[in-house]
Amino acid sequence: MTIEQTVEIPPDHRLTIDVPREIPAGRAKLTVSISPKEKTVKMSRQMRNIMKFYGCLKDSPAFEGDPVEIQRQMRAEWDRPWDKHE
């Protein structure tokens, strides 16, 4: 018989397990497998607002083509701000 329970590990790291009455009293082999649950990340309101924009530029013509070349062009603009004023 397999018993699966989701538990909260208390600060003292001690667990008490209740087993169904169908399991007879006496010696038994017990196997414990612990798979820590991933922590749920609480997002701030600001982060939720930012996430609304996630993916909104994926079909933008400004980002068509080779992503590496687009980045190079953008960086070139940043590195040479004086070119804009000529």
C-alpha cells in the first residue's frame, strides 16, 4: 500500500504519520521519500504590471531578423551618441 501526503516540515523537523486502520498493527517497513516543493514566488504589483507586457513585441517589425545583429546595431547607437547629432 502506498500512502502519499503533502506535509509542512515544522521547525523541529519532526513528523507524525497517521496510517489507515487497514494496516495491521506490528512491524512494517516504512520508506520516506522527500521531494521539496518549489517555493511559490510572490510577485509584487509592479512585477505583475511589467509581466503584462511580456511577449508584446514578439511580432514587431523592429525585431525582425537576426537577434544578434539587432543587438549589435542597438549597442552601436548607444556607444556613439554623437552620431545622432551630426
